[in-house]
Amino acid sequence: MPLSQPQTKRAEGVPVTSCWNCKGAVSGTHFCGACGKIQPLPAGMDYFAFFGLPRKLTIEPAALEGQFHMLSWKLHPDNFVRAGEFERNLSLQRSSELNDAYRTLREPLSRVEYLLEFLNLRKEGTTKQQAPPELLEEVFELNEWLDELREARTLGGEVVLLRGRLDAAAGNFQAKLTEVDAELAALGAQWDAALDSGADEAKRTALLTRMSEVLNRRSYIRNLVDGVQQEIAAA
Amino acid sequence: MGRVVGIDLGTTYSLVAYMDAQSGAPKTIPGPYGSSLLPSVVSVDAKGKIIVGEDARDRLLTEPELTIYSVKRLMGRGVADIQDELRIFPFRIDVKSDSVIRVNLGEKSFTPPEISAFILRELKSWAEAYFKEPVDRAVITVPAYFNDAQRQATKDAGRLAGLEVLRLVNEPTAAALAYGLHKQKRGHVAVYDFGGGTFDISILKLISTTEGDIYQVLATNGDTHLGGDDIDNALMDLARREIQAKFGVELDPRGEDVQTLRKSLIRAKHELSSAQKTLIEYPLGAKGMYIREITRAEFENLIRPIVARTMTPAKLALADAKLTPAQIDEAVLVGGSTRIPLVQKTVGEFFERTPHRELDPDEVVALGAAVQADILESGVKTMLLLDVTPLSLGIETMGGVIAKIIPRNSTIPASAQEMFTTGVDNQTAIDVHILQGERELAKDCRSLARFQLKTPPAPAGLARIEVKFLIDANGILQVAAKDLRTDEQHVVEVQPSYGLNDTEIERMLEESIDFAEQDFAERQVIEARTEADSILAATDKALKNAGSSVVTAEERVAIEKSEAELRTAMKGSDYKAMREKIDALNAATEHLAEVLMNGALSTALKGKSLDEF
């Protein structure tokens, strides 16, 4: 039976201390500083490090994109068509890692999710999602309306009014989503500041834990909104 | 190493192009008839000889049973997938087909990659005749929306044709590259590629860096079964209905009559791109003649639903690129079907600007392929293509639900890692099923491959096998697995769901050597005949002019005997025999040639001495 566990995103590869080609010590991130050859991915290199960035959650999109283009130009398999199989594979490894890293870091949401996953503080899908306590009442009401809508649909009852109510509720939850995103951004800024000021482990872990909670709430609301919209579309 | 070319392997036409070093511009290579468009039609004659291109297309009218067109529609597909096509296209599918389709062509049956390889081999020979040098590597273009199996099938076709496929490039991206060379453009570009059998839309961002230009595809979408063929079929439906109503004649969709009608419908379609009306004429023998005037307005009404179908992918691609039509700086039209005014109008209205059509829509993809081939070959990079995977990659999880691991429109190469373990005690194999598509359930997505991960018996959940899925720069999937407990690399034997495995490819490669030998023999025969023709003509002329003083009666008899023998040999197809007789004739005329040569010399000397007087 296939069992796909949540991805723990660890950059693959072997620890590199010396260049495979010139045997000199490797100083550059992607290429050997001495002979210029592309290097294997070191184990445990995270997406932030791949871009030469600290693990901060505020990233200037234009700067990241510029870096992505610059690295693409250097690492792309086009450059290694005439190289040996070993180097061709390194290019494939590095350029796919570059694309995966850029895809993940360019969106603020996937960026924070990645950081938490990388630090083993978040495993999405392993625990059943529970309604956040402050939303319990509204969620309860929403589910009742959804039941009524399904019933009305099968029995051919009045759906227009119900649909209007659900529309309004979905809008309400959508607004909560915006609030949650703002909360996440604020926590992200605190995290960045904590890194800058060299805050202790406990403080940083506390921030990460809070971010994880907010993300859980966010994905709960997101699913709720998606579900309501599907029901409305079907009615 | 031989030369490298760019190839557009199209549904209707295929082209080969190269980078001209002198002009620094890509150029298409013409075939023996002067045109650079090779009809993608393959036929087989009574002797089992393969005929490709113009001659094969002519045989659609005379030998439709032995001729196949639009084979691209079958690439990377299974028998169950093509039931809809079979109602419209006269493909003769071998009943013995299993996961890979086999098409009957005369007494043999071939897979779509083998048939495509005949087309590629023809283009290769065009290029070799043009360069007078062997060609052994190519960049081949594919529709952007081709899935893994369709891409793999195209790569297999290249290999079977004796070409190392340096890269598969998406057709709209190739077109953007050709346009980029033609005229420097910046910003967001939409490439609308409506060809003979496929439709693609790609949204690109063009970036200038200090190193060079980057063509970054932001999103792509399309329909691999939507093209000019569908327009032809709509016209065909109309004509057949009317012929049935007026003349009571039911045309067999797979018969040769339909091919004649089809030809006149395609001609009408082409004419309506410039004319406001045209005539469709089709003789029905004793029943009379189907003559039908069709106006452009009527044609447009007929094809409007087909053109409208291209707009859904266009909107989806824009949404994925997070852009609005107004944010598109340039729209580019590619593919023969974009000659239709309604198509131009529809695209222009959607993107709110006049689309570019400066480059020949039939040639532009091949030109772009040649540019990419040159970059890869020369190692001098002046520009970089960053393409995307058109479809999400997923694996089947419990309950037949798909877990997406690489989302669509991810820049390639792209990868994902998944950890697998056992679900019950002492389980020794874990099944992995890989799919491509956007739907939630495995049954609604395209099955790409299955494989098994082997693990020693152990309590459930103890095994830890890490599988890396990697989509390479061709858009083709590679799989590698590693047992994290032993740190051993697993050998993953992937069984493609709709493709050829390595053993099958090897066998076909061996068979294709027979074809290559056949090709070689044919060329030798043609060359020997040509040479024999010119020797015979020269000998005849010499004998006629030479008096008895020059050539003795005996000698004359011997020469005439050799000539007759050569003429007999020329009627056969044994080039070695022809060569022998050519040599024999050369030997027989040796003395005559010498005398004539001396005579010519002395005449020349005499002429000179006369002048001096």
C-alpha cells in the first residue's frame, strides 16, 4: 500500500569539502572558486541558503527574481550539453533545486510553510484539522445552512435565500482570511527582527509555533471557503 | 560528428531548419520539390517500400488504404484514448495493439513513433543532401501541452530515425525565440499556436540581463487535439450531409472518395482566408456533381465553435500567469490555422492588440528550433529558454486520490521528493503509480507509469524509501529511489503506461537499420543510374561522330554489346550489377576515348597554329 508521507524538504546531496575536480576547498555556493566547476548539492542546504539568503520571511520579490534569472543562466542544463554525464547530472540537480526553491520562496505563504517544514515544526495533514475555538459558533451555523441548502437542493426547495446567506457567510470568512494573512505577515516581521537581534532559541521557537497555529487556522478557513463556494456553485 | 538541425515535427507538415553561419539567421531547408514543407504523410508501396511526403500525400487519393496522415494525433496514446479519433480519421489500428498503438500499413504494422521516424528520416536526408554532410543530432519541437508519454514518443521517434535528440522544445516557445531574433521585444508575450492538429497558448516574459536575453515561460495551456484538422472535419460533415440529402449518396468516411472531397474542402478553406467566397466541387460520377458556393461568413459561422474552444486554454494560461489581457505587450500568431481571418480577429479582440504575423506561421517553429539547436551545439549561449511543465505531476494515494507533487507551470527542470513506507507487516513491495493531470482522482488523470519499490520484510512503517521525481529540461520524467535505512540507490524499473520500453526500442532500432540499408541501397541505385545515363549518352555521341578510321568494326560491336548489357542492368535495381557494367563499358571505350582525346587535342593545336598564321 503506498503511503505518501508529508514532504520533509531537505536538500539532497553529499557534504562537500573539496572540489570533485581540482580537489581544492570549495568556497562558492554553486561552483568551485578555483576551477569554476559546478559542485554537487551539499546535504541539508535549504532553499534560503541556495539563494544566499538568511532565513528571513521578508524577501524583496524583484531581487529574488533577478537572482533566479542570474542563477538560471549559470546552472541551466543548456550549459552542460557538451559536458560529461557527471556534470550534466549536477546541472540537472542544481537547476531543478533552483526552480523548486524559487517556486517555493516567491510566494509568502509557501515560503513560511517551507520554513516551518524545514525546521520540522509543521506537518500538514497529519492531524485532523479542528475548528479554531473562536470560530466554533460561526462554523456551526455555516454547517447548518449548508445542510439546509443540500436538503433544499435534493427536495427542490427554496435555494435562493439560502444561497444569499451562504454567500454573505463566505464573504465573512474571506475577510477573516485577509486578517489571518495580515497576522502572518506581522509574525513574519517579528521573526525577521528576532533573527536580526539574535534573539534566543526559546523566543524564536515561540514565534514559529505561533506561525504554525496561524497557518492551521488559515488552511481551515481556506477549506471552508472553498467548500462553501463549491456548494453554492452546485446549487 | 555530423551537423545539427532544428525540426518541427508537425501534424500536417514537418520542416527542418538550420542556423546559417554567414547570415546569423535560421533558415529552412527545401526538399527535392523546392518546398521546405514536408507533408507529414507516410505510405507504403506494393513492394513494402516506404514513401514519405508529397508523393505519399498523392497516394492518399489513389491508395488511401496504404497511406497514413496526422499520425501525431496517435503519439503517446493508448487504443482506448483514440476511439473518438477513429470515427473521423481513417487510421487502421492493428487488432494486436496493446498499451502501444500499432497502425497497419500494407502488410506490416508500425507504432506511431516508427511512423514519425520515417518522416524524421526524410527530413534528415533533405538536410544531408543540402549540407552534403551527415546530420546526426537535432532539436525537435513538440506541442507545449504534450504530456510525458507524448514527449517520450517523440524522443523515441528521433532515436529511431538515427538522430540524437539534444532537446525537445515546446512549439510556442520555439516560435517566441524566432520572433525574438527577428525583432527585439520586451515584456509579456502571448504565443497563440493553432496548428494542424494541436493548439497551444504560452505566456512568456522576456527579460534582458547583462549576460543575454531570457525567455521565461510563465504559463502554458492548450489542447493536443484541436487544430485545422477539426475545421476540415466540420466542412466534411457539412458536405457529406448535403451530398446525402441531395444525391442520396452515403460517403464512406474511410474510403478514397472522401480523400478527394477532403482535398477540395481544404482548398476551399485556404481560399476563404483571402476570398469572400469560393466553390466546393466534387464529382459524384453518374449522379452528377456536388457544386457548393460557400461564403466566408458561412464558413466563419461553421468554425466559430472550434475557434471559441481555443479561448478557454488562453484564459486559463493568463490566470495561471496572474496577468490580464491588457498586461500582454505582444501577441504572436503561429501555425497554419492562424491564417484564418476569424482566428486573427478573435485573438486580436481578446488580447486587445493586433497580433504579430510577420514571420511565416508555418516556418517559425522550425526556425526557433534551429536557433536552440545552434545554442546547444556551439556552446555559445546568447539566450536562455526557461520552459515549464504543462501538467501537474502526482502520485496515487489511498482511495485513488492524487497527491500533486509538482504543480503545472513549474519551471523545468523541476523535482519533488516523497517518502514511502510499508503499510502492513512483512510487506516486501510498495506500488507507486505516477500520473499527470489536474483532476483530483487518479482515474481522471493520465497514467504515466507504475513501478514497485522492493524492501526486505520488516514491521509495517519501518521501511523508508525516498523517491525523487525529476522532470528534465525536455519535460520528461525521471525517477530515482533510495533506501534511507541502507543508503542504497534503488534501481527503479519504470513501466510506461503508454510508451515503448527499452527492449522494444532496441528491437525497433535493429529493424530501422534494415530501413537505413534500404535507403542506402536506393540512393546507390539512383546514383548508378544517373552515372550510367551520362556514360551511355556520351558513348552514343562518340560512336555516331567517330568514323571507321577512329573505331574499328570489332571495337564498335564490343562497345555496343557493353552498352546493351548496361541498359539491361539499369532496368533492375541491383546497383552493384550496374556498377560492374559501367566499369565494363568504360573498359570497352578506353581506346575510343583515348583516340578522341588525342583528336580533340590535335584539333585544338591545329586551331592554335591556324591563329598563328
